[in-house]
Amino acid sequence: MNVDRRTKSAQRILIMTSVSAERDAILRGLHGNSTFDVRVGGVGLASAAASTATALATTSYSLVINMGIAGGFVGQAEIGSLVVANEIIAADLGSQTPDGFISIDELGFGSARVPVDTRMVAQVVEALQAAGFPTTTGPILTVSTTTGTAATAQELAARVPGAAAEGMEGYGVATAAHQHGIPVLEIRAISNPVGPRDRDAWRIKEALQMLESASSVLLEVLS
């Protein structure tokens, strides 16, 4: 006899982060609300996917959110702002050829894109903006190697027009949620520009504070 190991529960929301500093900032913003489970899934697509799949196998959730800090594409998402993904894309999942990059979509091996609930995205963006937080929506790219040159930043921006932010976990979290038939969001606080690595320009503390503030808004909108 097959036994469903997932626990029965009222509406619950799973928030996946990559590191404990992100988790702790979000927890402060949520003020202990029991609707949300906030977990550290590890850095990178594989760890994020495995950790999310493990969580979804044992507890029933109505929504999965990947939250954390990220790099923002210049002109799309500035330092200190928030980005809510309107599409979650594995930007480097494909093949490199003499003529350039070919995605797995073009290769016919699946899709590097996970859709999101546009109605829910609009609702969250509206609430964040109404609370006074600079918030935009656009594609958030998942990469295995963060961008460190202007040339790579330009290449990614050309490959995905309107790309707003770059992280390392979104596609992994989104794939696990999608396979379980659960809607997914990705929300990022921008700590640095995508491009040449300039640690003096990073504003990690401020981005974590923005995550905390954004979580308080989610508390009002989603719980």
C-alpha cells in the first residue's frame, strides 16, 4: 500500500533561502507567523532543488517562494531595490557553440524557463510599491557562476531582454515546486550590480534589511 508521507496542513507557504543570513532577515520580518516555513536550501541550483524537493515531499504547501539577495542588471534594478520575477530562467543551461549560446529550449531537451502566477506577482508588486519600497518585475536569471565582467553582463542582458536580476537558486526551487504542481515566486533584494566584481559597491546589509521589510509586506498580503 502506498502511503503519502506528506503531512496534512492548512494553507502554508514555503520560503527557500540560500544562506542563514537571508533566512534570519526574513524571519524577523515575519514575526513568527506560523503560515510560513523558512528554510536554508544551500547555494546553487542543485542544492536548492534538492532541499526544496525534500521539503515538499514531507509537508503540503500552497506556495513556494525563493527569497534572497541578488545582483541587479544596471538600468533594470538598482541597488537597494526589490525584484519580483515574472519569469524564472536558467540562463546558462544549454550549449555553447561557435555561433553563440543555445538554450535547452532551442535544443529540444526541455525548458530553462519556469512560469510564475502573473496575478500573484502583480498583487505582491502592488503591495510592495504601496508600502514605499522600490520594486520592479522582470525575468530573474539563475546562473551557476555569478557574473564578474561587463561583457558577460551584456551577453546575458542581450540573451534575455529585460533581465532584472541574477541569482543562483531560483530555477532549482522553481523546478521542484513546478514538479509538485505548486505555484512559485522569486523575490530578490538587490545588493550589487551585475558585472565586474567590486566588493566596495556591495550593500549586503542594506539588502538584508530590505528582505526583512519585504517579508513584513508578504505577511499582510499572503497570510
